[in-house]
Amino acid sequence: VYFMIFLVAFFTCRTFGSGVFEPFNGTNFYVRSNCPFTLTRFTNNRVGCDITIRRGDNGLLVQLDIIINKVRTVVQNGSIIVEEKSVSLPYHHTYQHIFHYGIYTRLRSSLLPLSVTWRSVPGGIDTMMVELEQELSTDMSGLCGKHTVIGNKQLITESVIAEDTCQTRDPVSPVNTECRKFLSYTLDCLQAETPRYIQLCEENIYGYEKSKYIGCAFFKEIVKLCGRERFIWHRWRSLTKCEEPSCPGNLVYTDEGQAFLPSCSNPSPTLSNQELISSCLCPRDQVLNDRADGYLCVPLPECCCVFAGKSYINGDVRSTKCQSCVCDSGKWQCSENLCPTGCVIEGPFVTTFDGKQYVIPGKCSYVASQCHNWTITIVFSEKAPSLTTVVLQLFQETYIFLKNTVKFGGEEITELHQSDHALVFWESSMYVRVHTSFGMNFQQQYQRPNRPVLNRHLFERALY
């Protein structure tokens, strides 16, 4: 599953490096602490949201805790845990979706206009952001503040979740030549704000000068703030010695690319107006071969196809008595199916028209299939996993299959019945067949005497 992310007006709160915070509205500030903090907390349309964070002694975020509508998601030690169970990506839940988003990971709520995005690195998270897609008329607390109110220093003291073993220290900002050299190249962008960003940079990097991620996370956010038209955009990595993120396989890093990687199974995953972000992409005119291990990119015509767990190379043909299919650039191109498709219901076990299988719980009535002028309804026993009644409504006619009998208009059909729309007849003592005037056929199997209950219903639809 892929998500269309459009360029809309976001209210964004972010934190990066060892403790730089950019609230929804107001001035950036710095917090040096290994205590847990409330990042944002609010309720909107009776849906609660509570996001807390904690940094480790290495300055990186070592725990991200997201609770939306009482569903708790924890990001810690490189793992994502939802309701106390580790999950893999993409992960889909009734209330939220978690998926790779360029070099980041994103949680998108289904109940709130909210997404949480973070970048995991060895040792923790170096960058994360909370985005609201619309203004919320609700009280908000936490370090992100409220996007309609200018934040203040009280945010810090009101947001800390005190623990006996943690500390919040006053920021220290001794002169750092790397910060000052870097920010000297951003004067055309930051202008009068440059002294404030110098202070933030020095507070952020103090004590973490040897970290591979703390300083670089700060520098990258400033570069993004200035934009690609500024001088710093193309020079910052050489100035700071910050390396590009490494990509698996033969993927190539780009600062501005698609969030979702085109692949053999989905060569066109997004719309053209999706935002551009830092991402790992395939070389030009190639897609990810997601049907093989190794994150390798191939030209689209070299994509294989898969059927019943078996791989087929481009140009391979597989055939049945009903149709033939050829593998074409990772997708099956099939001829018209010459056979009618059928649905089989055997007790609670269902095989659908397209071959899928599942089990229904029983003890209820279900519509098995219906179209404009007909409906098949099945009724399960309250005591056993078997069908007790099947009702076929055909135009104005109603046929009831019950207790080894077929009834029409209150009269039992013992051999053959024919109307303008259906022919009903007993094929044997166990099977009743219905042929309709428009190509839908129906077969009912009854239980044998002194045998376990088995009701089997087969209905076929004609191909149009």
C-alpha cells in the first residue's frame, strides 16, 4: 500500500541534533536533558494524542512514544513496537499506518490529520518531526507548544516528565569554529537571525564534537531551511565533512527525491505533486527488484513475474485450459478467461470467484452473492458449523433449499421445475442443480444419511 502525500500547508514541530526544538510557532530553543519530555499532547474530536521523547547520553533520541486513541507505538533500539508487539514495515492498523518514507520512517494517523516522521541512525534518532495538516481548535501542551500561540521558556519546565535518575542542564555554548564557519555561508539566508543560530549550533554540538550525527543533523536542517537556491546547498557537505547517508544495494542517495521507491511490483507508486525529500533511489530508467533479495535495481523489462510462489522471467508464458498469460515487465498480461468462474461454500469454508479462501464464523445469515436481479443468502446453524438454509431470490421468484428439500412458492420440487428464468432439477439424491436464463448456475449438495453434515454450494457466473 502506498500513500499520496500532497503539498499542503503543514503546521510542523521538529527536533533534531542533541536537543534543538522548533515549535509549531515561535522561536527555536535548545534543551540539554536525558529526561523524558512531552513533545505534544492534545485531544481532537475525542481522539487523544500523546507523544513523548527521551534522549540518551549520546544526545540522540533513544525512545519515541506515540499514543493515539489509546494505541501505543514505541520506537526504541531500532525497533518499532505497536501494542507491545514488534512490527515490520509497512505496517497497517485500523488507526494508523507506518511505512518507509525516503530515508525516514513515517507514522500516519487515520483518525487525526497528523503524521510523525523520524530518521533512525545507529544509536537512536537524529531528526524527527510532527506535522499537522490543518489547524486544530484544541488546547495543546508539550515542547511543540500550540501552533496558534507563541511559545515561551515555560514550555520546558511544564513539559519535562521528572525522574530521579535524569537531569536537565543549562545549555552551554562555548565558541565553536565549525559552527561559525558553516553559518558564515548562510548570511544571505539567515541574515539577522544568524547570531541566534550560531548560539543554537554551539549549544547543540558542545560535548558531541566527535559525534557523526549530532552536528550534521543541525547543519542539514539549516540547509533545508535556506533551500536549494542558496549558495550553501551545494557546499555544506564539503564544508562540514558530513557524509551522505549510505544506501543499500545499488540504490543512489539524493537530497530531493521521491518518498516511495518505484519497484517491479509498483513501478508508479505516487503522483507527480508528491513532496521531494531525502531518499535512496534507483538509477535513471530502473526500478527496485522487490521480488529478489539485495535491494538491486533493474530495467523495468527485466522484472520477473510471480505466480503460485514461482518466478517467471520476462517473456515466459503460463497456460491453463481457460487462458494463457505472458510475463511482461513484471506484470502478467492474460488472454480472456474462457471458463466460467465459480464460488464454493462448504460449511464455513469459502472459496471466492477469484480463488481466495477464508473461513466465516457462522451462526449468522450472509449474502453469498448478488447482482441486479438475483441474490443468494445462506443461513448457518446456531449449533454446528453447517448451513441450514439457502435462499435464491431470482427476479420475483424465491427458491428455498432446506432439509434435503427445494421449495418454490410453498411447493416442494421433487424432480424438475422450469420458469422463465430458471430450470431446477435433481441430478441425484444428493445434488440439486439450477440453471438460469442469464448464465448463473447453482448447485446444492445435501448431506448423506448417517454421515457428518456437509453442505456444499457451488454457483458459477457466466463471462460477459
